[in-house]
Amino acid sequence: MFIFIFQAIWFFIDEFAGKDIDLEIVGKFLFYYSPNLIPNVLPLTVLLASIMTFGALAENYEFAAMKASGISLSRAMRSLVVFIAFLSFGTFFFANNVIPAAEYKSYNLRRNIAQMKPAMAISEGAFSTIGEDFSMKVDQKHGPNDNLLDNVIIHQLSNGGLNRKVIKSVDGELIGSEDSNILQLKLIDGNYYQDMEAKSRDKRDNYPFAKAHFETYTIFMDLSELNNIDLEEEKVKNTFKMLNVSELNYAIDSLAIDNEKVFTNFGENIFKRTGASNIQSKPRNSPEVKDTPKEDQELSEVEKQEVRAMLLKNIDSTITLYKDYRQSQMVDMALNTVKNTKSTLEGKKWDLNRRIKLYNHHILSLHQKYALAFACFILFFVGAPLGAIIRKGGLGLPMVLAIGLFLIYHFINIFTKNYAEDGSLSPVLGAWIATLIMLPLGIFLTRRATADRALFDTGGLLTAIGNFFRKLNPKKKSEASN
């Protein structure tokens, strides 16, 4: 836990170092953040402790004494199996109750600190909200307190909440003091753009705007509300990491219904734009249709589907039923429809992918709570028999084996999680696959240790290979018997 806490410090050091934040606040944040490290810490702890303990017992011939007394390895492990089972149940309740509450506390505390320190609220390469009127994006922050900015873009909202002002500059500098509620943003070498509101209705269609170039431009931001922020205030409580099992199940059902509605409506809208819903069995300007009454041309839904399938299979012969000028018009209309549909799909793609990713996040978070508890149980059956087989205790070889096995488990977990988030892999399988890979390894090692056999039986392997080749060449087998 101590090692992972230091990793967290290095991960957040850019946000806290040099920002005049009290050590008490940093310590409170690390305290709230530490339960989030349990999914990484606990499996490694169980694996390392089991290898070291059983390795030390085997190294000191304790298992030999037990076997001489009639106590098998499975019987010696019985009490620890019960303990690990209780630990697994406790881990699930911890992941279901404590970790979401800690995530809720740490997220809100970090958010409030960022609002209190505007330099922290500015993210590199993305728009960040400063106060209520400014949205700012910078390419890079540097300087002693990250107060020097490169390539600044600012959108300033008007009283009506409209984005009428845009300011761009090559460089910028944040200037402020602890005694003042006013923050100065000094911009260097930039341009100022503002949409002008036309007074008459006739001139509004001309979209008048003002443009100016400046060498230095200073913006004053009122931080009186930011400086009065309560660090213990808790507003955000709807991210998937802050939910327990019942809340996740409810959120998953709601997201599934909402996504189905959005995808269905979008699909129907695209289908209606294509005009395929209005396809008839015969074109209306053909000689056969001109004399046909309107009510006789109406088809049922089943007939329409059959006609659509027929037309899609033989589209070239269908278009020839129309006159030449109508064929040209139909081709132009089809091309425009395809272009518009493609543009609509590209515009909607980001929102649809966001919905899928959010849905996968919730399912992944739900199953990770169960997978964590099961992983502790499985990794015990990997570490305990492995320690009994290698017969080494202490922090030498057991530490190397434990870290190696944990890194395999951890990297598989990370890769499958990333694949599950974007939909390339089922989120249920993404949460369980690392644990399921360790399951046959635990069964194999437990069977080897219970049978008091080495990790790799080279003699038996060579015998099996020899028997395999003898079966392939029965002639040599008969000659050897003669």
C-alpha cells in the first residue's frame, strides 16, 4: 500500500506541487484516494503473502513433518482457505461500499481544489471553465506555478450566455495575489474577435463583427466566489465509480433503455431520409400506373418489404422503367441523400460512441467488484502451492515470482479493460478474463503440490515425447521387441 501511495503522489504531483496547497488538504486527498488502490494492492498482497508463507514452511521442512504425521497439504491449507473465503467476501463489500464512497470524496475534493486554484483548473489541450464567463484552452503550461501559458484561446460569454467574444494570443500569464480576489490574465500578441449585435432586423443577416490586433491585453477575473469554496462541499455524485451494485444495476437498465430509444429513433430517421419507406411496386409515371386508381397502389407493410427486397436485388432494371430525365433526377437525389446521410452519421458518431462507452463503463465497473473478490481467492491457490513447490521463503525468489505473476495478471486486466471500454470486447469478459486465466494455473499448481511433484516434471515429459514418437513408428517398436 505504501508503494502504491507513492505512485499516486507522483501521479498527482503536477497538480499539487507549487500551488500553495496545505499539506493537510494533500493528506486528506491521499486518504480519500487510497481505497481506490485496493483493487491493485490486495491481489498482489495475497499472492506475495501466500508464496512467502508456504515457501518458508516448505523450506524449513514443516510440510515434511506434517506429512509424516499424516497431515496432507490440503488439510494444512483448510484453515487458510476459510480465511481467504472470508477475505474475499469482505473484499466484495469493501469494493461495493467503501471504494465508491472514497471515490465520491476524492473526486469532489479534487474538483473543489481546482476551482479554488485557477491554474489547476486549466487543462492542457482542452477547454476549461474559469468562473462563469470564461472558457479557456492552452497548449502548454509552464513556469514556477504553471502561470505561463502558450497558445491561449478564450471564449467569453455575454450576459445572455452567448459566445460572442473570442480571444487568441501566442502567450499568456496568470498574475494574482493571496490578498486579492482579482486574477489578472495578461495576453501577449493576439487577436480579438467579437460578433456585433445588429439593432435592426434587416442587418442581422449580414453577421457584422469586430476584429482587433493587440500586443498586450489584460483581462481581470473576479475570483471572490472561487475563494469562498468549501472544500468539503459535495456536488458531483453520478460517475460510475461512485455507484454500488444496486445503483449500477439501475443505471445500466436506464442507460440500456435510453440507448435503445436513441439508436432506434436515429435509425428510423436515417431510413426515412433515404426514401426507401415510400417505395411502391411500380413507378407512378409508368404506363401501367397512370391508369391505376390511387387506392389500388397502396400496399401493405409485408408487400412493401417484399418490393424493397426485389428492388434492391435488381436496382438497374428498376431505374430503366422511368424516363431518361427522371433517371438523371433520381441518380442526383440518391447521391445527395447518401452525402447527407454520411454527414449525419459522422456528426452523430461521437455521441453514439460516447453512449456505448458509458454503458460499457457501468457494466465493467459492476463485474469488477465481483472479479476482485474472486481474484483474491484464485491467487491464493496460485501462491500457496507455488510456495510449497519452490520451497523458498523470505523476500528473494518469492518476491520475484509474485511480482512476475501479478504483472501478468495486471497487464491482462488493463488491456482487456481498454478493449471492453470501446466495445471491442464484451465488458463482462473484460472484467473476468484476467481472473479466468489464473484459474487453470491455480488448479494446475494445487494438483502438483498436493501430489508432491515438481513444478515441471522433465522426466515424465521426455517419456511422453518418446511414447509419442514410438506410436508414429511402430516398425522400430517391433524390432526393439524382437
